[in-house]
Amino acid sequence: MSICGKHGKEVIFLFGFILLFSVPAWAQPGEIIKAIDSISGDYRSVSQKIWEWREPGQEEFKGSALLKEELGKLGYKVTGDLKVPADLVKGGVARTAFRAELAGKRPGPTVTIMLEYDALSNGHACGHNLIATSGLLAAAGLARVMADRPGRILVIGTPDEERGSLGGGKVALLEGGHFEGSDIVLITHPAGYWSLDQRLLASKRVSFTFKGKSAHAAASPHKGVNALRAVVSTMNNIDMLREHLRQDVRIHAIVTKGGERVNVVPELAQMEVQVRALDTGTMEDAFRKVVNCARAAEMVTGAMLEYKEPRVFLTAPIPVPAYLDILRKQILAQGIPERELKVGEEHGSSDLGNVGYAYPTLNLYFKAAPEGTSLHSDAMREAAVTEEAWKATVVAGKVVALTADELLNNPDKVKEIREKFKELKEKEK
């Protein structure tokens, strides 16, 4: 039986109409991709300017102003000079941080995208100019469709990542409440490979001060209390501890003060220790054991121990498999072969981990440099302005935008990710 004539054409038209509107909006990424492609040339110049300005943390005034201007053009409501704890940022105002918001047509999930734009002493050797503009590209793509989407996009400009352990970047913004309302968080990072599960190490630093008693090292050493011996004993205790720690735990220690003159028993000695691990609970447990190493040294040597718990420390993000699966799907949809997705094996620490410990967060590493290129190197700095790096940045922006769009249109999936996040976090304690 064939369909023909006037009524046949009506049936075909009706079938096509039903099929078109039975496909969810988020399954049609064309508008987002088109928007990103149309603006990518302009945003490459934004990336170039940030790279040239090479502004260090808390001094990213030009980069911050430029990013705020571009977000304003896209229709985002932009707020700068964010209030934060005064003991973390001088004056209690993060002058180079900002928030930009864009609401959809009705309530729904809040997807947060972070931008970084601070430089190192050797320039943008960590490629933060690309982090900023990949997020900006994603924000542009989402701006094109938000009038038809539920929920909200929140873009947060986060300064001073490179000195995150000092608390002036994301830690201050978290404590200032500027991430409140976020359901899901996304960020990117350039590298020499593609990776969707780039782990970060939780980290805590402490300075131990030992106070002893000086004496002549030859004539009357028995009258002194050697503070340096307490530092050495702490070092030895830590070395004996290492055998009984999980393999991902890292403990670094240096002597910052060991005495003044070789013929005088040192009455004051100091050391600094940093403890890291792949999850926050393991790091905290190892840190407590390191403190016990110092306390044992105090008991053995008689030198008095003084230390303070750090005001700021870095936590580790909590990865959620279902969230990773969505990101993986969008990476593959942009033509990145599965074989190119690497598992990061070299881990550092970042204040991004604090966001990832508070909210489900993904950090997409994208291939902006030849494989093997080290972050913070001059080679990475030069790679951050190449044509190849920009092409990868555009792809990363599309992946972030499409991941965000899928989540905006799937509140049940967002709820599932958040519930699993809470469950996994509770298991760490």
C-alpha cells in the first residue's frame, strides 16, 4: 500500500512534524556549535591579549575587565568586586573576580563554568588564557539557546589559581558564598593530551617550630636542648611512616632554620611539611600522623613543639562516574577518538579541588601542546598561542557547552549526580 495524493502528503508532513518535536532540544546541538564557530575568531584575540598581558594573581585587572565586557555583550548580568573573607584577600574584596549570570525561560539546574586568567612569573606557562576563552566560548554557545532552556548559567571568574594554597582564589570565593546555588561545575585546562578524569591531590602544609636551649657545643652540650635534633627526628619519623601509607600519599619536608653557629647548640629550628593524597580523608589521616611524628620528636629531644593548623588547605575533587560519562559522550561527539583520551598519571594540587569537594565538578584537559609538554614550562607558554592550541580550545568550549546543555535539560540526571556525589563524599570521611 502506498501513500500518495493530497492526503498522503499531509500524512508525511504530519509525521515529520511529530518527529521533529519529539526530539529533545538538547539533542540538536547545531545552534550552540554555530554560535561558537561564529565568535571563535574574536575570542582568539581575547586569548592573545590575556597571554600578552601576563598578569599575575590578584593583578589580572585587564583580563578580568575584558572577560566581563565580553560576557556583558552576550547578555549575562555581570558583577565584579566580590566580597570575600578579609584574612584571605586584602580589604575583603576580590577585585579581579566576577560572577556572570544568564537565566533560562523557567527554573531548572544551575550549571557553573569557571574561568582562570592568572599568569606565572614566566607568563602563561599554564595556558590560563585558554582556560578563560574556552569557558567564554561555552558561555557564548549557551547564550544563543538559553531563551529556550530551563535553568541558569553561572560564569565565575576565579583569580589567583597559581597561589591557591594561600586562599585568595577559589577558596575565598567559596567562603564568600559566590558558588552557592551551583548544581554542577565545569572547567577546562590545556595540556599535551585529552583527559576527562584529571585528578587533583588534596594538600595541607604546616610549619613546625622547635624551641630548645642554647649551650656551648664543646664545653657544655649537656646544658643545652638541641632544637635541630627535633627537626631531624621528625624527618626520620616521617621516613619510617612512609612504609605504612597508601602509595598515592606524598610527604615533602624541608628545613627552614637549623641554627646560627656550628659551635652553639641550636635553640631554635624550623621545618615545613606538605602532605598530599588523592582524596581528602586520606590526606587528613596522613597529616595527623605527621603531626604525631613531630610530637614524638618533642618527647625524645625535650625541645618544645609549636605549630598551628593551616588556615587554608586544598581538598581533592570527588569524581562521579555518571557525570564523567556525559562529558565523555560529548568529547567523542566532537570527533576526538576514544584512544586519545588519557588517564592523567601526574597529579598536582589546586584550589579547583576545593570547588570539586563542594560541588560535582569536571576538569576537561584538552590537547593544546605536543604530548609530553610540561605545565609551567616555557614550551607550554609558547604552545598557548598556536593555531593548534586554539583549535583544541574551540573544541573544548563546544564540549563544555554541550555538556552543560544536556544537564540543563535533564534535571533528573543532575539530581542523580548530586546524590551520588554526596554518597561518595560521605564515604571519604
